[in-house]
Amino acid sequence: MKNLEPFRAFIEVTAQCNGKIVNYANISRDVGLDDKTIKNYYSVLEDTLLGFYLPAYHKSIRKGQAAHPKFYFFDTGIKRAIERTLQDRFSPQSYTYGDAFEHLVILEFYRLNSYWNLDYKLSFFQTKESKEIDLILSRGRKIIAIKNARPYQKKKSKL
């Protein structure tokens, strides 16, 4: 049997990076493997339908392909199980809750698009100032942008 420890480490880091822009170099450094192996591991996750890439949006296909995508596990529970946080509760105004809610919303659009064969291209957009549109649905000239897929969060009190 081959040594699965590097893949286990990769899976744990990937769960922590779920919904974030994939940085192969950082993950490579964290896990202690080369970039090529990390990309291959992501391919395994994608091929086994454990997750999917959400590419960066750009009108130019070439420029869009050059940008780093985000990666999402196929289920919020799987991500939490890998992180060993299934038993943890989080409040509706926490960052963790917002991440989980955003993940759920993107998963539902992904599933419905596939189920109904709507043929929308799903992507995200981030400006140079790190402002973000969480989800862009595009088909032909039609573009639907979804900003703040997170539930409303109260601002911190200055008291």
C-alpha cells in the first residue's frame, strides 16, 4: 500500500482553503509536496466528484484561464468532517457561519444549473482591491452577478 499521509495532509489543508482562491504554491509548502503533485491531487478530487473548481470570471477566455480558481467540496458537511468541526456550533453572525452559508448557496446554484441543464457558466470575480462578486452566472450575453452570498451580519459595536 502506498503512503497516504501526504494526501491526508493535502485534504486537511484543502478543507481549510475551501471557497478561497487556490494557491498551489502555499498548499505545496504547507503539505511539503511539489506544485505538480498538488495539482494532481486536486484532479483526483475533481475526477471523483468530491469537489469542483469555480473559475475566475473574465471576458477573455485566455485571461480567465490564467487566473487562479476557487475550489469547493461537493458538500458543506464533508468539508466540516475533514476539518473535524462537525460537532462545533457557530452563531449566525460568525465568519464560519458566513463561509458555510456562502458555500451552500454556491452549491445550490451549481446543482440546479446541472440538474436543469441551464448551461450557465459559473465563476467568481475579484478586483485588484480584493472586492469580490461571489458568483457570476453567464450564458451568451446574459450575466447574473450575485454579491454577498452570505447572510446579513451585524457590524461590530464601537462600545
